[in-house]
Amino acid sequence: MNASDTIIAPATAVGEGGIAVVRISGPQSLQALQSYFQPTAEKEKLTSHRLYHGLLNDQYGQHLDEVLAVYMAAPNTYTRDDVVEIHCHGSQQVVKAILTLYLEYGLRLAEPGEFTYRAFINGRLDLSQAEAVAQLIHSKSESSRQLALAQVEGQLSRKIFDISKKLFDIQVLVEAWIDFPEEELPVEDVHRIQDTLNRFIDKIQIITDSYNSGRLLSEGASILLVGRPNVGKSSLLNCLLGEERAIVTDIPGTTRDLLEEGLTIGGVPVRLVDTAGLRQSSDPVEMEGVRRAKEKIMSADLVLLLVDGSALVNEQDRYAYEACQGEAVFLIRTKADLDQVADTSFAVFPEYAISTKTGYGLNQLRLAIADYLLGDYLPNSESVLISEKRHHDSLIACRHNLDNFLTALKAEQPLEFLAFEIREALYHLGQISGQTTTDDILTGIFSQFCIGK
Amino acid sequence: MSSYGKNYDVIVVGAGHAGCEAALASARMGCSTLLLTMGLDTVAQMSCNPAIGGLGKGHLVHEIDALGGEMGLNIDATGIQFRRLNMKKGPAVRAARAQADRMAYSARMKQVVEAELLLDLKQGVVIDLLTEGGRVAGVRTREGLDFNARAVVLTTGTFMRGLIHIGLHNYSGGRAGEPASEGLSDALRGYGFIVGRLKTGTPARLAARSIDYSRLERQPGDESTKPFSFLTERIDRQQVDCYIAHTNERTHQIIRDNLDKSALFAGVIEGIGPRYCPSIEDKVVRFPEKNSHQTFIEPEGRNSAEMYPSGMSTSLPPEVQLQYFRSMVGLEQVEIMRPGYAIEYDFVEPTQLKPTLETRALPGLYHAGQINGTSGYEEAAAQGLLAGINAALGCREQEQLVIGRDQGYIGVMVDDLVTQPTLEPYRMFTSRSEYRLLLREDNADQRLTELGRMIGLVSERRWQTYQQKREQIAAGRHLLQENMITPANKELIESLRLGELRNGVSLEALLRRPEISIDRLLDICTELQKFSAQALEQLEVSIKYEGYIKRQMEQVARFREYEEIAIPEGIDFFQLQSLSTEVREKLASVRPATLGQAGRIQGVTPAALAVLHIHLRKLQRG
């Protein structure tokens, strides 16, 4: 673990609470903040330990969010390095956008517990405190850590361990060929190694693919309701929620802002987001809502495009339809209890007819949403789900090494490079299963802390 | 006791492969040096196979040479068959190996030692050390003489309480026909050292004229030989052949029928033998499904009447040895000239050493070679060189030399020795190195010669050779970048089979293609023809595998971070209350020099390392 670069991570649990805090620590902290933060009160210099209100813009000058930001100069900070905290809206999308912005800027995503690690390294915690923490870590021995891992993440560590073991066997074979050229070693069929590896690449792929489901299950999916004003978005929202939340009136455009509500659909935590009605308008308040809605369409896991089944399709519907092109969309025909006159044959999306008045089609819609979100993933005791980005990244890196290995094998590259790739593949897996290699030792123990704590 | 009178800077005990390098290094660094050996006729003796190099070992020899040691020059001068192994398996795992003329190897090394001005070679058996104020102050010999010195390097090989086993008979001896050294290991125990016992073995030597070579597979040397030393330009010597023979079911039956007569299997031997070099009876018992084992029959010298059958070490009685050899094709009439035997000897647990090879218990005392639980001439020589360098640096009151795991196999070996308890004789393999791609034979000089120069071991000639190679590599790189092949160059494109070329391409980019070797570019860029083969090889490797090398360097950068956090020598590990007793004891016994090293000690948990890290921070802050 490098302790000298600048790291970033959410300091609050994602998807809970109205405000999220993103923390940055390291020498580039201030520079990183100043690059994208536009304080409301123009100041030449940000004073340390003072909270500023302003806008966070992305690299193209687009507003990401309205935030409060504080810069804290070393050493009076949590990590004793320069620290920046950005308090943004508690939406997962916003947090993700900020993280993405700064990762592209060149900051590194913190390993779990890395802020605490830095606090240790920089001596902010004194020996007695540190030893107390160490005792805690100590009591959670490797075996109980493994147990916790198994509980938290199903059978992930066992699966990874199995894969590691097989890869290790291949490594042993390759190393033996290298180090004992004059011994009569079994001549392993190259195709068998290829087959074995392909099998494990598939296994790794399945686990990697579970990240989306795993992430949805742990962080929740975002579903966006889109449609022209008064098409019945708020009614559907309320129906799914089972209680009145959004302000429902007959006046088009009543729902001015994004409303987020959490619920569970088919076991998947879902955040339903109601948008302001999507229509071309000159009302500045509404225009802002429309702009936001368009952005939301891009980042939602699923969009429900609502069309009034009892009315003819008009310009507004077409407008909303166009805005949804290219995204994951269900077309919902509302007001199925009335005479159906809308011609939606132009749409290429899966179509569902519902009535919020009679409840018609709602269950079917729920099932379809759950099916879509979970994809091929069928929850059972044998499945492995990953929900941490760190695990996902390690698996991708491992997979990359194995692909390289196979390419090198096919191209009859020297054995040494096969060994190189497999060593690195094992190193990456080791970052998940907590093996002690030369490097991930300290990283390993601190991984039992939450990110950003 | 009488004192010899003359005061030495450094005394080296034992004139094997470790001792010779240690003594030469010390003397060449300007320290008056005494090399004491039990027998003046067995300097640099090859007790087992008559060969130098191989995987990991060839790498060590190149490193010894780059630092200014003697082994590479000695084998270049006395080798009778040269081969490079693994030529197709990658640049870093290519390794040089040579058969030596055993007598010539020993004779030449003795001459070099004798010719060294500040070096005295004397016969004597050391039975104890002299100490003064907690430091080593010299040695005492069985003959009643005290020799004083400021530093002592012990390289005792298999001699300390050596016990030779042939069948169920055993007798005291340091090597066949030579007495053991009694008393010294007891004396070391008296100074508080933990002394253990290891075992190794050697096969019988066969009479060359009793072998039917027409029935064996011939194994010639390489057509063009590549020297070990960066100073040797070429080796123009008639090479000799080795031969390959095989055991068969009958051989194995004879061995199985006589296991009760093997010292190893009868439970007579307490020392632990190496897994990677099992005796023939071990192989037969452990791999019953294998119905044949191969053996290389290697000549012991150009004019020697003896042949060495590799992989056939044993502790079976001589009559059984003869019986099983004669069961093999081509060896039906074979005569044994010396029987094979197993030997047990004392070693001193190397976790009691600093990474400089100085003992922690007795400042000024260094250990190198088999006394540290290693096996192999090259491993011994590399340690001898490092111990000799540090003994001399110590006398000059200069900072000690530590070689990192990312700098050389010497560093990998010493780090392994001082952090891992010895479970079997330690031998070098390339897989022991995490940063193998950087630790190649071809670049050993680029890694270590500047270090050798700083210490004062690198001669003017070596320095010039090194710099010339460096310059050629830099110039060569420039040439390859500047020279382009354009689509108009149809003939060239055809002959290199480049296929369709849309834009011009530099020779450097061409060289990155797996099928293009640097040899094929020599005609295109004729300036390269004046460069040495060594420079060209390294140039090729550094360009062709640049991507991998870069990735390896990133790994090294991660490794370096913990390696550079030093642990002060006087630290009291028992003060760290939150560590388990077991971990505290482990740390206290190994006494790691860096945080990185502490992490490599088995049983030191990540949590323990965190506590240690914080403790170090606090110490640093005061």
C-alpha cells in the first residue's frame, strides 16, 4: 500500500441518508478540490478548516452537485495528511459521479481502511490507541476474518481459494519446467492447461459478472419514472410504495423536483426516482428539472417510460421517448382501466399495461423489474456474489493476467512470461482472499475496516 | 598457547569455494588476510559434481563476477564443456552451466590465492575463536597457535563434526579421505549459537574406461560457448562430451532389496537432506511409479579416469552400489573407483546472522557457505564474497554492504537465510526471486559492477569493460530508434517477412516483434556489428521485453517501500505488549533489519507487523 499518493473514497455509507461525504487525503487534496470546486463567495484562497458552500463542476464545466466543502491542512486532520471533505447530496449517482471525476483526475480509490492506515502510519493515533486497535485486529485472527468474509460474501473466499489453488498448481508446473530443465518432468499437454485456464476464466467471469447483481443487492438499483406531465408517474410511484409520497394533483408539472423513494422489488432494494414531467418548457424551475431528468436517464439502472394508454400519443410523449433512446427502458401504458387509444407501436421497448386505479398489471410489472435487475442471477446458497468494487477490480486484473497467459501460450512465448502472468494473477486473487504476499500484508488487515473510516 | 605474532585484519577459516572468495575479496580490498585450511592440497575442491552453474547458480556466478569475485574467471579458465540452459524459456531464466576439470579448477584457484599479495595461505585446524570485549579477536588452532585478527570469516563446509555414512558403517570425516574438524562447533555452542545438523550425499565415481559409451546417449557442449565472466572474451577450447544413462526396473529392484542396508532408511542419519537432490534410494521409494531415472555421466576432467554419475547419490553399501550400476545399460562392466556416501555435518542456524552475514552474537565474526545451511559451490562462493567484503569494510570502519532482493540473487539468498529457519540444505532456484525478470545473467554487471567499484573490488579493466558495454547499449538503442524501414524498402520487408507495411517502422519497434531477433538487424544497421555480443544480447532483451520489465519495476517499487523502513538494532521486541509471545520470540530470534524483512518471517501476522510499524514511527519521533 502506497502511503504517499492522494486517495479518495466515500466516508459515509452509500444510499443511506440525505447527505454523503466524500473524503480525499494526500498531498494533492487541495489542488484536487480547487480544480472543480466553485465557491459561492469568490475567495482567493480557501482557509483551512472552514466550510465553504459552492458548486462542484466536472471537467467540462457541467455542474455535478451543490456541495459544502472543507479543506483541512496537515497535520491537524484525521490522517495527518492534507484532507478535503466534500459534502454532497446523498444519492449514489452523485457520489459515483464525484468519485469518477476524481479518479479520472488522477486520485486513487482508497483501499478499505486506508484512511485509518494512514492515520496509523502518520502517528496520529498514539501507541496505546494503536495497540488497542491492533488487539482488536488480533482477536480477529485470519481464520475468523475468513469466516467473516464467508458470512458477508457467501462463498466468495472459498471460491477464490479454490481458483488460487488451481492457478498455483499451474504456477508450480511452469516454475518446475523453468528451474529443472535437466530433469525428466512430465510433459504436460498444453491444451490441458489451456482447458483448465479457460474453465477458471469462465468461473472468474461468472463471479465478476455477479458484481452488477451484487452491487444492486447491496447498494440498490435506481429506477427512474419518465413521462409527460400528468401521465401518472406519481400515482405509479405511490402505488409501488403503497403510500402517498409524491404530491399528486391534476395540474401538469406539480412534481417539480426529483423525488427518491426506497423500496424492495422481488428482493432487490430499489430507489424509485420520480422526475419532473419531461416536456419542453420555458419555466426556469421546470427547465432545471428537465435537465436533471435527462441526466438521470443516462445513469439509471432502469427507466420506466410512462405513456397514457387512454390518450393519443402526442409531441410530449415523443419527446420523452426520444430522451430515452439507447437506455434500458420499459414502456408502461398507464390507465389500462380506460379505453385504450394510444398507438405505441413505434416503440421498441418491452411494453407493460397497468392501472393504478384497479391495480391491474402491477404485479406483473414488479416481477418483470426484478427479473430484469437480477438477470441470470438466481439466488441460492451455492452462488457467489461480489458487491465490492475492490473485489471486482482484482478479479478483472486477474482475468487480464490469465488472458495474457493464454495469448502468450498460444504465441509460444517463453515460459518465463507465463510464469510472470500467473504470479501476478495470484497476487490479484490474494488481494481478495487475504493471502499474505510481500505487498498486501498491511492492506489485508485493514480491509476489515469500512472504506473511509 | 603461543601467539603467531603477526596481526591480521581478516582471518578466513576454510579454503573451499566460500573461503577463497572471502579471502580474495578481503585481501583485494587492502586488508591483510590469512586463509587457514585443514589441507593445502584441497583448495577450492569440488567435493561433489564437477560442474559450475545451472539455474539460479549461473546467475550467482555472474553476480560474483560483476562484483569482482573469482569464480567466473576460474571456471572460464578450467571448464571443459559449456552449455546454456533454457535458451527458449525466457531471457531471465537462461543460465550458464559448465563442466569443470576438477583438478585444474582447484589448482588454478590455489595459484590465484597464492599470488594475492596481502593474502597468506596456511595449513591449520581451528578449534576455537579468540574474543575480546565481546568481539571476535582471532582463532586458536589445534597446533597450539593463536592468530589475531579484527574479523573472522568461518567457512567450514561439511567439516564440523562431519560423519560419513556408507551402508551401515560410519566414521568421522569431513570429506572422503579427509578428517573432520572436531571442537569448533562445540566452541560455537559455547558462544551461544544454535547449532544444527544437516545431511548431504555424493554418488560413486566410475572408471571412465569401464563404460560402454556406444550404448549411452551422447550429450555434447554448445557449439559456441558463452563465458561466465564479463572479462572473458571467448573460450576456444576443445570440449568434452557427457553421456546420459538410465536406471531400469532391475536397478530399482536391487535398491529396494537392499534398503535395510541404507544409512538413510535404517534411521542412522539424524540430519535432514535436501528434497531437491534426493539419493537414488529416495527416488526409488518415493516415486514407485517411475520405472526409470536418468543420470548424466560427467567427466571429472579432460585427462581424468573418473566419471561422475549425477543424481545417483547414495548411502547404500559399496557392493550394492556396484550391483545396481551394473544393472544399467552401458554400465554392465563398470568399475567403481570411489564409492558414494552420505555425510552429516554441523551448521549454525543462519537466522542468527545479520543480512551482512555477520553474526549478531559475536561482532566481527562472519559465516559463509555450508555453515549457513546452504548447499552448492556457487551459493557458498556468493556468501563468501559478501562475508569477505563486509569483514574488510568492517576493518576499514565503513558501512556494511547489504544486497537487496531486487538487486541480485545474492540478496534473495541472504534474505531467505536470515529470515527463514533452515529445514533442509538451501539451494538457489530462479523461482525464489520475485523480481526474476530484472535479475538476469546478462545484466549482472549493470546491476552490481558499480557497487563493486565503490567497494574497491572492481579492477580498472573490469570497469572499462563495463562502461564500454553500457555505452554500446545506449548507443545501440539510439541507432535502433533512428533507423527506419519504410514501405519503399520492399526487398528488406520481403526478407524479414514483415508483411504489409503502411508506415515506416523503426528497428526498435521491429525488435519488439517476437520473430525478429537482433541478429537479423545487424545487416540493416551495420554500425551494430562492432558491438560486443554481450551488449547486443542485453540491448535485445531490454527492448524486446520492455513491457514486462516495466511491470516488474512497478512491483519492485511497491516492495521497496517496506524495505526502506529500518528496524533499529537495539529494539526490544518483548516490549511490544500487544504482540503474542510467539511473535515476539520470532522477532527477537530473527531480529529483522527492515519492516519488509519482518513481514517475510513465518508466523509474523499482518497485525503484528502493523504494531511494529507504529512502534517504529513512535521511536522515530522520539
